[in-house]
Amino acid sequence: MEFKSYMQRINPLMDDDAMVDYREERRTTPTGVLIEINRLKLSEELTNHQIRLLTDLENYLYTKFRT
């Protein structure tokens, strides 16, 4: 149960429930990262290598957090 609670804090349903860092700022959530990945992929300024890296990160997040 403790691990499940921890994972919910890492990947909350609402951004307002995200963990807060030492500067009192909300941490980036996996969902937020996926949104940013999609935004970056739509830009035309990425190399093939950068796109592959983003795709690998996206796949990792989907696997780990099932968002």
C-alpha cells in the first residue's frame, strides 16, 4: 500500500496533487512530460536522433506509469 501511495504522488491524476520540491515548486509529472514530448515532436527542428530519444522516453513512461 505504501508503494502505491508513493506512485500516486509521482503520477497524480491532477497536476495540483504533484509532489513539491525544496523550492516549493511542483515537480514535473509523467503526464506533463508526455505532453511536452508531443509538443517537441510537432516542431520541425528535431534530428532523427532526437526524435528516437523522445520516442524511447515516451515508451518508457507509458510502460512504467501506464498513463
